[in-house]
Amino acid sequence: MERQASEGVLRAAAASDSARPDSAQALRVRYQYAAAGRTHVGSAVVRGSGAELAARLADYRPGARLTAYYAPAQPWRSALARGVGAGQWGALGAGLLLLVLSVTLAPGRRGPGADPSAASR
């Protein structure tokens, strides 16, 4: 599903240390945008190094204009970058799991109880 673009306004942005062992930090952003005739509030978490996030924090000032991307069928769901959403990653993961299972369990593959002499033929 293609996401639609909507002009939005940044409401708040704050950097916070992450509990991740690689010392990455997170930038938490809240923004407002209009979709389907209503005003919605979205949030995002941007991860990166301290220097990267410091540069982004300078761009993310309250009142700054930004573009929010939302799903037309669910306008309350949004992101600050167009791309693959969580649902699409889940579908990809399920597809890959099915592929691995079909290759692993395909007929004709040697498995427990198979005739070992068949391998040398």
C-alpha cells in the first residue's frame, strides 16, 4: 500500500540515551499532521550515534515543517520516512520462513530413517 504525504509540524524532539550496549542513542520526535480531514499526532524514534542525532536535533525544532507519510486506510498510522512498515517486514519474515520450511521439508530430501545407501548411488 502506497503511503500518502502530508505536511506536518514538529511539536517536540528530545534526545535520550538508549539502554543498548552499543551506546547508540535515540531521538524521540512528536509531530502533528492532517489526514482524512482530521488532525493526527504521530511519534517516531530515530536511532544513531550521538553526533548524527545532534545534527538531526538541530533540524527538529518545535514548529519546524516536515512531511509525514500515512496509510490512507489507517490515517492515524504515520511515519517520517516513506518505506517499509512493520506490517510489510512481518509479511516478508513470514514468507522467508515458509520458503525455508518448504525447502527443508520438501519430498525427496534425506531425513531421519532415509536409506544411507541411496546417497552413494
